[in-house]
Amino acid sequence: MKHSQECFFYAFRMAADVFVFIVRWAACYCLKGEVMLKETRLISSYYEWKDRKKKERFQAKWEYV
């Protein structure tokens, strides 16, 4: 009886470790995706800002001529 209980607890512990591993992996995967999405937004907003500044300089150049 004692041996079967030890096997059960060992199997339960392994299952719990696997579950924790999967949850941590999923959390890291989701956070990485969120960070990449924020980086993409930041980069695209930077290029939008850069293009807008370039257009403003171009328009200002023609206003002074």
C-alpha cells in the first residue's frame, strides 16, 4: 500500500511540474508576443513621425522659396 501511494504522489508531482512548465512557457510566449507587438507599434510610429517631419520640412522649404 505504501509503495502505491509513493508512486501516486511521484506521478502527481511530475504532472504538476509539467503543468507548471506549460503554464510558464505559455506566459513567456504570450508576453514575448505582446512585447514584439509593442515594439512593432513603436517602430511604425517612429517611421510615421519621421515621414511627417520630412513632409513638414519639404513644405517649409517650398514656403520660403
